[in-house]
Amino acid sequence: MPQVMGQALKRHEDIRLIRGRGQYTDDMTLPGMVYAKMVRSPYAHAKILSVDTQAAQAMPGVLAVFTGQDTKDELGLIPTAWIPPNSDLKMTPHPALAFDTVRYVGDAVAVVIAETPYQAQDAADQVQVQYQPLEAVVHPREAVEDGRPQVHEEIDHNIAFHWTVGPDLDAVFQQAEVVVRHEFRQQRLIPNAMEPRAALAQYNNATDELTVWVTTQNPHIHRFLLSGILGIPEHKLRVVAIDVGGGFGSKIACYPDEVVASWAARKLHRPVKWTETRQENFLITSHGRDHVQEVELAGTRDGQIQAIRVKAYSNLGAYLSTAGPGVPTILFGLIINGAYNIPHASADVYGVVTNTTPVDAYRGAGRPEATYLIERMVDLYAREIQMDPVAVREKNLVQAEAFPYTNPFGLQYDSGNYQGTLKIALDMLDYPKLREEQAALRKDGKYIGIGWSTYVEMCGLGPSEVAGAVGFQGGLWESATVRVHPTGKVTVFTGASPHGQGEETTFAQIVGQELGIPVDDIEIVHGDTARISMGWGTYGSRTTAVGGGAIHLATQKVIEKAKKIAAHKLEVSESDVVFEDGMFSVSGVPDRQVSFQAVTLDAYLAWSLPEGVEPALEGTAFYDPKNFTYPFGAHVAVVSVDPDTGDIHLMRYIAVDDIGNIINPMIVEGQIHGGLVQGIGQALYEGAEYDAEGQLLTGSLLDYAMPKARFFPRFETAHTVTPSPHNPLGVKGVGETGAIASTPAIVNAVMDALHPFGIRDLPMPLTPEKVWQAIQQNQGGR
Amino acid sequence: MLTAPFEFRRASTVNEASDLLQQGTEVKLLAGGHSLLPLMKLRLAAPEMVVDISGIPELHGVSVHDGVVTVGAMTRHVEVAQNPVIQAEAPLLSKTAAVIGDVQVRNRGTIGGSLCHADSAADLPAAVLALDAQMVVSGPDGIRKIPASEFFVAPFVTALGAREVLMAVEVPAMPSDAASTYLKRPHPASGYPVIGVACWVGNGGTSVKMAITGIGSTAFRAVEAEAYLTEQGVNASSIGEAARLAAVHAPVEDDVTGYKRQLVNVYVSRALHQTMAGKD
């Protein structure tokens, strides 16, 4: 039996996905299915004066037109599921269909149900809504000023919560030799998963059961929330996510659209399908980031960082999304010291509601916002004290001997050798030589820059006890059932819900390795509340660390039981049985052996089982991890800047990551590449823009620059392996590292290139026009 | 992304298409569909009738006669890019077509459709202007020719009459010694040119033609730069001044930072250097 853990096996799921045989929600067709089309507000903030549905009702093929008045007494409000402690969080009442006020462009006010999607759209165009436009607020810091319009009556100054962590650090800052202050704008990003969202709901009036196929990263959380909103008990509600084409956090939330489709399906006794257009995806599917951060760093003249603090205004959009409040608090504030041993830290975060699309997790979720802050500040500090940015990092990184390291907020970093990854990156780059080249090129009027990011992040979310302590309204353990069939083939049921990450392959590798059976004999089932007892889904780079941990434990239970049966068959005591490569053998007598498959058949036939052993063979585990995991690494970008056009050319990108043990290096490489591209996208290309009236100006792929493959050089990647002690597989998670680490590396590199022009910082994205203009304004500094 | 209802017709002759154009208040011709269909799917356009002209034989084919290359309006971008006659006689047109959109767009989009759509950010207007091409159009009063310089009136507006159909583009063959460049700066999101400079130098340097697209409300000829280069000859020292002249006279709007004129300056200079390098 060859080793399968650690092998770059091709992805099992790709056989169907690349042949167009994947089954996405919108691919589903049911007999009698009808189509929903939402009528959406063109205003960011307005009173609804009237909704006239008469003309639409009379259109061909229309079954019904429902407004917020029809649903408001029949549907519960859509809640947030993350209430950070001690933050005085106020709920934002969020009806599925707005009935008195609309609060962002795209807020739904009515739905048309028709026999065909064309008829639904035609009729939706005929729904006449009279609005009284109100003044809008868009910017998170402006929204809290006196005299601004309020998004929700209940929320004074638009402050939905105020969350602080850490002590008063005024004394530390007053006594510091060096204080660096800077304000960063984490621009708003639009996730743009390849598959837009969709929902299909079917009501069975014989059993009173509702089945909802929906694009979700967490079907059981969706069931939990939908149950409350719809008033359907969980045992009568099934949520299914078959193939899901990416999420990046935008498919965590429970949205009005699936609520309305579900309600209408029960009302009309017809299956109702709703499919988002790309245009709607820009307007209504959750956005990411959007902070204003006022940051201060205190340190000594010789490069010792003493304190970091931030006051942040986080834009949450018009309503608090499912995980929205947790992102700019727990997932951001608690890790602003990054990979550095900084004794003092504090964070002060205002969660602000505005007339914009709700904001929720987006790849990295809070940790990119924290990493950008600290990595940029380290560079600004290095400039201030005229030290090399690498020297400052070496001086302040948590030392390898210090693990487990407790950060100023009490997070326990699991394991690592931060200097180790930095050393490898320095060698790959040949840093001293590149600095010499840089100096020589500057004399010729050519500007290259080198940018570092030595990051750490917390993921593998996470222990449930901690989830409760930080206000996440759910558990964060994971379930697994490993069901061995009579022939020795295996079905694995996981509560994690991969949607492109490749766990149908990596999970099979775990089970295949441990049972010593071919991976082709293993099927991974996920994303169906009727087949999987419970689970908390896929986000926060938790799937392999937590879901994989559960699978490992369930597999061990199978082996334990099989061993008893094997001992019985071999007529030896259990302690004399050795299990290796799929064979049970008698210790010291290797030719007395029986295969896993033969034992399995015995378990099912049950003709002769040992005393007290039940028939069949399956193991179930509910695994709650000991703690978060902390992947880390050193990234470095090399860029050149063309002063004539402001163009930034990415010349090299080196990523040295430590994500603990690696199960499938090819999948890991893919995750890193994808993360890098999204992180670099934020640095250079992407940014949602609203005008003062709350209209989204970057509402399509014509305006919003998603990164393209041709924008990038060949990424140079390397790894160190420091297993995490927090889970049985020693894995740390890799889904988000690239997006977390790369953004500051790029901006640090560009600012390094622009240093001769006296440019200290520019807001992202670093578009050519912005760079050129800054060079024009700073020519004197050259 | 679903269109409003419309009537679909297929025309088999140019006259039939022309007749159908007057049957309703809003009739649109469908060639490759890469401009019209997205607008219809967004319901920004909701024509009553769409007339498919892809099957009209007269609109197809590429030929050369008496020093003029005739390119049928239905010729797809990929064909304009790869056709040996166009590559030999009017390589600037091929080079431009080769960098339109992406592979899918080039496989479906047509030269006639793109020119008649007259998007101010399209690539082809620069090439047909620099080549002094003529648009051959057919309407109720017969066939007439419109010079490229008169064809693009405003964004999405051409000199085409309400019932006229573009049949072909006539491009004078470039001189045998001509060198040419189409230099494009694609927008990172849309891929459309933020600026595209089409230029060619021939007849021993006495003919210098240059047109710029993307940066103004319509594509335009850089006449001041052309005149200066024709007088001074195209060389390393004249290119800088020509680029400056092009930038100063470029009809750009909303250029608060001066970046658009800067791009004209840089791209004209780069396009000319590239052209001269290509002559060697």
C-alpha cells in the first residue's frame, strides 16, 4: 500500500467539474418548478410610499407577486449570528422583503413568481414602487458624525456596536522614543465567486417537509437560521448544497432571497427557483473589508516595538450580516500584533451601519485587515528609525523557543519558527544583492521596490468554548461518520462543506492512508443536512484542521472495532493484533493475517462476532479542537514602477509558508496561488466605489477589476513544516494565508520603489493613475 | 440577465435587412452579437425586432482589387487578424483585430458590428481612421461610401442612415515599405483600450498616419503630430515633440489630473518607437 498522505493526487472532484458534470443549484430542475425574480430598490435610502403590483399580476405566466406587506407578519427577521461580548450590539431589524424603508441599492421590496424566468423578469419590470428618497450615508467614519441620517431608527449615530480590547496605553505611548501614526483605508472588496448565488425550494405537503437547495458554505447553519425565520422546525427542513462554485465567505450568510423562495414554495405548493445575476451579485451578495483604521505604533530608536493600537471604523453595510460583527472584532482586533512579540496592544472598533451592501467575511476575514495594518506599520517604523525592514522584523518576531506564545490579548500561538521561513525567503531572493541592484537602477532613473510580509494568522476555527466566549452563536466543532460497507468500500459523511477547496480528495487521502485502502474506494459526502447529522461548515480555514480531525477520530473508531473482530478471527488476543497497510496480522507472525475487507464482511455477516461486539462497521466522531491553529510565513514581492505611467510591474513573488503537515501538496499550492491572487488583487486592482448617494459605481466586471492570470509572474513557493499540536493531524489550514500575507507585501514593495519620490503611503488599490499623480506631486523629493 | 421579448428575423439579402430596418421603431441588426446581446441582457437595449444578418452572403469575404482591400462587414475579428490578404496589404488592421477582447470575443465579434456599434473605447476605429478606410453602405437610395473620418459622430453614433446597412470596409493597401503598430493599454477590468494608438509610416517616411482611440469621446486622428513628423521625418528626436503635440491637441475631457494627456504622450511615443523598430 503506497503512502497517500502527502501525495499530490489529482482532485477527485475535477473529473465531474471540468467536464461540466458538476451539479450546481441552478442546474437542478424539478417538475412544476417556477421562478422568482426580486424587485429591488434603486435607491440607497428611501421610504416606500406604495407598491403597485396590479400590472405585474396581470402579466402572462405570473402566479403571484408578493410585497413586504405580505411577508412581514409571516416571516421572522434575518438575524446576525455573531454578537461580540461587551460591545452593546444593537440588532438591525432585517425583513426579507422591505416594507417601509429601503436601506441599500438592491434591498428587495417585492418578488414575482412566474412560470418562466423571462416572464418573472418581464413582470418584475412592471411592479410600480413609489419611493421617497432619503439622504444616505456611505462612509464609515462620516456615518457616526452628528447630524448624519440614521440608517436604522434604533441605532444612534449608526453605531451598531463599540468593541474594545486591551488596556489604556496612553502612558506607554507618552514615554516612547518613537511613535509612528498612520491612517489606513481598507477598501471595500466584492467577492465575486464564479458561481452566483441560487436557491431552489420544494415543499412536500404530504410530509410537511421543506427542502432547500442553496449555495451555502454551511448548510446546517443555514438550516438553523432558516428554521427560525420560516417557523419550520429543523426536523422538517432539509438544506442541501451540492456543488458550490466558490464562496470566499460570501456564501456564509443567510440572505433574504432563499428565505423568500422557501416561503413562496410553501405558499404556492410549487418548487421555486431563484438565481442571482452577476449584476445582482455585485449589489446584494455580501462585500468584504471596508475599514478606516487610525493606527499608532510605539518603539525604541533601535527597533524594538513596544506597543500597537488601533481605532477602527468598520463599515457593516445596511444590516448586520450573519458573521458580519465578528469579522472586524474577534478576527481582527485580537491579532493586530501579528507575528511580533509586542508587549502592549489595544483595539477600539466601531461597527457602523451605512446605506451600502452588507459586509461579511471575505477570504481572510479580519486577519487581512490586521496583517495589513501591522505589516505596513512595521515598514513605516523601519523608515522612521532608518533601519532595514528585515532587521526590524528579525528583532521583533516571536522566537522559536517562545512557543506556545501568548499574545497581548491571550491568544495562544501554537507552534512555529518564524525566523526559519524568513531565512528561506531571504536566501531565495538573494536580498543583499537585490538591494545593490536597486541602488544602481535608481541612478538610471529606474525604480524597483522590495516588500516584506512576515505574517501569522489564526484559523482552524475553532474550539466551541472559545466560540461561545467570543459571541459566535454556534459551535465550531465538526462531525464525521466513516461508514464501511460490507465489501470494504467506504462512505465518509462530513459536517464541513467544501465548495471548491478539494477536500473530497484530501479527506479520502486521510481515510485511505489510515485504513490502508485505495482512495478510489472512498466517497466523501458533504453539504446535505439529511445525510449528515450536524456540522458547522467551511470557512476560517477550518475544514481540514477540524473536519479532518473528526474524520481521523471516526476512522480510528472503525479500526478499533475492526481490530476486535480481526483478533477473534485470528484467534489471538486483541493486543497481539497489528494493523498496517490494510492488513491485520498477529504480532511476530506476519503471515497470519486477514485483510480489512475480510474483517468488514465478517462484521456485516455477523455469523461469528466476539462477545459484546455489535454487527456492522462504522465510526462517528464529534471533534472539538483544542485551540485555533496559526499558519505563518514570510512573503516578499519585487516590483518595478514606471514613473511615466504609474504602472506597477510585479517582477517576483516569493511565498514561504508553514501550514503544518501537508496532505496534498498540489491542492495546497492551488490554495496558495488563489489566495495570493486575491490578496494582490486588493493591493493593485480591486475596490468597490460608492457615490455620495450610495450608488455602487463599480457594479460590473467592466468596472471592477478582478485580477487576471496574465497580471502575475510565476509564484515561487516553499514550505517549512511545523505541525500544530492543536489537532491530531498536525495541520494548520491554508485557504486564507495567501490573501492575508500578500496585500501588505505588495504595498510595501511599491512604497519602497517610490521612496526616492518621498512617497510614504498611498491608499489601495494602487492604480497607475494614483501612483503617477503622487509622483507628479512629489517630483521635488526626487 | 434575460432579454425583454423581441421578434427575431433572419435576413438573407442586404435589401431584405434594409427593408426590415423600417418595420418598427426599434429594429437592431445582429452580426456577432458581442455588443448588442450584453446590452439586451442587461435590458439597456430592448429592440422590438432583431434581424440576424450573419447569413447574408454579400457581407462575407475578403478581397483585394486595384490596391484596395475589401473586408466584408461580417468578417470576424479572428479572420481579420489571420487573413493572409489583410496581413499582407493592411497589416495594421490585422494587428488591431488580433488584440480585441479575448479569444471568445474575437471568434464571434465582427468588424462591421464593432464599427457600427461605435463604442468610444473600441479598438478598430483607430485602425480604420489611420488607414483612411471607407465604409461601404447600402440603403434605400443605393450604395454609398462614407470615409472613416466622417463615420464616427459621437459615442455609439455613426453617420449610418436609419435604413442603411454596412456592407464592407474598403482599406487602401499600405505602401510596401510601411511599418505599423497598434499599441493598446487594456483596462484591467474590461480589457477595452484606455488608450489605443494605431500608426503607420511609409513611402520613405513621407506618409505618417496616426489615430487614437479610447481616450476621447470618439477615436480621432493626431493631425498635428502627423504633420510635424511628415515635415521633420520620423526619428528619435522628432518623436518626442510629436508625442507632445498629440497630447496637447488631443480632445480629451474630464482630465483633472492630466493623466489622460500623459498617456497620449507616452503611448504615441512608444507606438512610434515600436513602428520604427519594426522597420529594421
